[in-house]
Amino acid sequence: MSIEDGLTIKKLEVFLSFMNFGNMARVAEAMGQSTVSIHRALHSLEETVRCPLFKRQGRNLIPLAAAYTFAEYARKILLACEEGLAKTREVGGFNATRLKLGSLYSLTVSAIPELLMGMKLRRPELEITLSLGSNRELFESLEDGRVDAIVVALAQDTPIDGMISLPLFYDSMHFAAPVDSPYAKAELIDLKQLQHERFITLGEGFATTRDFNFAFLQAGFSPALVMHVDDIFSLINLVSGGVGYSLLPKRIEAFSPRIHLIPMEKLYVREQLITVLIPENRERDPNLLALAAECRMFSSRSKAALTTSIQSLT
């Protein structure tokens, strides 16, 4: 049996409202429509059902037994529709009570906790799941729908097709050495003078590896690599233990007091833009709107802190 074209969700809502109030004027007020529109909707619904639902008593409509039966099923229809929409939106990542965020390991000391605290203040009911990985892994997770948004390091602020970028702050690469290293007291490092030293780096797919390779390309030589590691924590421990030097972004300094980060000549450094990326087709998602607002607040605080730091040096 096919459903008649005249049977709509709106007409069912009007019908159930009338069965509840029993008065067209009150229904019209509750639904923000005119009494004429309410009467027309009820009459049209009755024609669609092909069965009398009301009897006329002067200017009033009195529900028949058929109306009460139909109301029972109409409520089930609307409830099922609401549940279906909620479930569909949840599966699609909209209006869900969970936000799946992907981030770089190197942001978990300061930036990510600050973002998450701000999000919990905005949406206390929100459950946030944090996934960590390299730039490459995070992009793959976002593309596959395993996360709703990612925090990554980009080489430059250029548009990415299908993505909205919410910049947080800029960072730059430094020379990483143990605190007791002969280089620890240097004010500026020239990589060309370090061709005899041993280095450690992360594997492919990390933004830090990308900028590590860029720096040595500018220096004009391939470093003597003693090891590749898969996480930033192992790299920090190996550097602090004297296994080799590395190049790391400034934000890493907060991870360990056992390494020292020294600025390098500008030739070897390009800035990393730390930014949150969300899909354009989900920009109206309430959870992602809250995340976007928190990102803007974070960016404003970062700029204010940088201005204060510069003023204190002048």
C-alpha cells in the first residue's frame, strides 16, 4: 500500500495538536499559524485518510473514534521520525554528544588541554575523544570520517580544498640538544657547522620530519642519521640521553627539562602553522561551531601573549 502524497509530517503535527487542545484557535496560537490554515490542514488530512475523522457540531469539530485510533499511530510515526533523524545525525556526526578530535602528539602539553577545557565550559554535556598521530595519519582519519576535526601543522597558510582552517598559532623549528651539550649555551645555530654530528628524527608523515628535511636541504648536506623513531617522546628521551641531536619545534620545550632548544639561522627555518581543520560540509554542526569559537578565542589569547612578550623585551 502506497502512502498518499497528502499525508505530511506537518499535517500530522497539526492533527495531534488539535487532538490535544480540541480547539483550532489554541492550535493556531501554539503552532504560529492562522485558524484558516489549521482548518485547511485538518480537512486535507481527512481527505487523504479517506475516512471521516471528525463530525461537525456548529463551528466545532468533534473527533470520532477513527480520529483517536489514527492519533495513536500518528504519535508513533512522529516519534519514529524524530528518533530516525536523531540517529541519522549522530551517525553523520551532527548533533552528537561526542566530538572526535585528532591531534599531533606535540600539542598535548599546552594547546590541546586548553582547547578541551574551553570546549567543556561551552558544552558540558559533550564527550570528547582524542586521537593522536602524525600529520599524515590525521589527514587520513579525517578523510575516512574516523574523527570530526584535526589539529595539524601546515607549512603555510594556504586553502585546502573542502576544509575550513582555524589557525591557532605559529611555531618554528629549533636545534635540540641535551642541557649539558657544548651547544646548549649557543645563541644561534648554523647547521652547516654540524656536518660531523649525529642526528635523530621522526619517521615519514610527521610535520617535524618535513621541516627537518627542509632545514638540511637548505644547509646543503644530508645529516648522519643514527635512528628514526615513531613518537616525539622517544625522540626527546634519546636526545636528552646524548644519542644524537635533532630539530624540534619550540612547543616541545615544555615536554622535558633535560633538553634545550636553540634558535637556528633563518635560512633553515620555516614557520609551522598550527591549525584546526574541519570539513566544509560540516561547518554548521553545533559541536564544530563551538570548536571554531574556542579556536578563535585561543588564537586571540596567543596573539595577546606574543604581544606582551615582545613588549617586555623592548
